[in-house]
Amino acid sequence: MMQEDGAANRKAITRFIERMPSLSTTVGKVMEICSRTDASPNELNRVISLDPVLTGQVLKLINSAYYSLVNKVTSLTRAITMLGMNTVKNMALSTAIIRSVSGAKKSQSLPTKKFWAHSIATGVCAKLLAKANGVPVMECEEYFVAGLLHDLGKIPFGDEYIDVLNRVKKECLPLITVERDMLGVDHQEVGRMIAEKWKLNEAMTCSIAFHHDVEEAPEEHRVRAAYVGLANMYANILDLGYAGDPFPAEDGADKMLKITGLTWDMFGEVALGVEEEIEKAQVFLQS
């Protein structure tokens, strides 16, 4: 019976994902350009400039407290020069995905505002953990976006998810354990399906698909998945937002710390800057 239910759930979720809007052509081109080693800032500038809405969103983000720049940036070319192609790509990707899923029908069991509050918190924690461990500042943005998008796979679940969340609360179990038991599919697998539909890069896809099962991630992407897994745990423990997992499986923390090279002290100290960074990152939801 469980196998039949699992197959039916997968079928319904697959249909939902097929109906989800694709990312805009502009964002697709932005991702394609930034994946090439020979790409130039001018190419990126030309593509984004053709989309006035995206241009406005990128400039709004750049001039927000999140980046804390001294002087206002009014030119997209200047923005790309100052922050780099990869950071601008991440801005475009984040805002496009949030726009795409914000109107998607979701179960009322996960309130939208609390869901995104958890997602923002996880992105911020991933970024701060990476920064604390010496990851270059420009690269830390990749960790923020991976954390921001880690729970995309929860969006297609319907009203049956209420029963999952009720059991999690009643029995104090990790969410992913109950998803697998009751639905025959978990949000990591569903998230991977969405990431593949949107042609996200492999590193981002692996962070979404393995943040609870870090050791199963391909070796070259395991470290980032571990940062996201730790950040997700952090957000849940500190009760930042709500994504249905108040009792994460904390026994994996030691393994993830070992994979990232973080110590428990470094892990704990991140809490000092979390609230301020989360406040700054709210601009991603307003774009």
C-alpha cells in the first residue's frame, strides 16, 4: 500500500513540477554565460539590460543594506565590475526563483512568510559559516543562494503534508524521516526534480538534493552540501522561521563539521551575527 501511495505522490508531484513556470529566458542566458570560462562582463551586461525588471531588481539589491556599499550604484556595468559576474548571476537567479514560486499553490500547513523566513535564515547561516571558515567573500554568496533554495522541494506538497507535520510534532521526529515513511518521497528528491527543470548548476542541485544526506553527495559538491545542512540545522535550532522540521537529526552534525572543517566553537559563534544579516537579507523577498 505504501508503495502505491508513494508512486501516486510522485506522479502528482511530477505533474505539479511540469506545470511550474520555467525561469525566464533572460535568467537562462545569465546562467549560461556565467558557466563559461571565456564569458565577459559586457556579455552579462547586454543580456540583463534587455530585461528592465531584472535590471531594476539587481540594482535594488546592490544598493541595499545587504551589500553595504558606500556609494550608490546606478549602472549595471559598474555593479558587475564591483561585485563580479557570479554575484550578479546569484542575484538574478534568487529573485527569479522567488518570483516563480511565490504564486505556486502550496499546502497551508507551511505558511509562506515563515517558510521564506526559514529559507533566508538558512542562506544567511550558510554564508556566515563559510565566511567563518575562510571561504572567499565572493564565493560566500554561492552558499547563501544554496541555503536560500534548499527547501524548494517542499513547495509541491499538498494538503497531505499537514498529516506529516502533525506526526513530526507529536512524535518529535526529523521531518525527512516522516516524509519518506508517509509519502514515499522526500523534499530533497522533489527539490532535485525542480532544480533539474530549471537547469540549476550541479553544485546548487546537490545542495538541494543532499543537505540531509551529505555523505551521499558527489565528493566535489559534498562540502557545500554540508554547509547547507549545518545552516538548515542552525535555523531550526534557533527557531528562525518555520519549514516543518523542529527536530532535525542532530547526530549528523559531527560528520558535517568534519566535512567542512568547522569546529563546534566556530559553529556556535555564528549566532552572534545572524539576526543582523537576516534583517539585511529581507531585501531578497521584496524584489
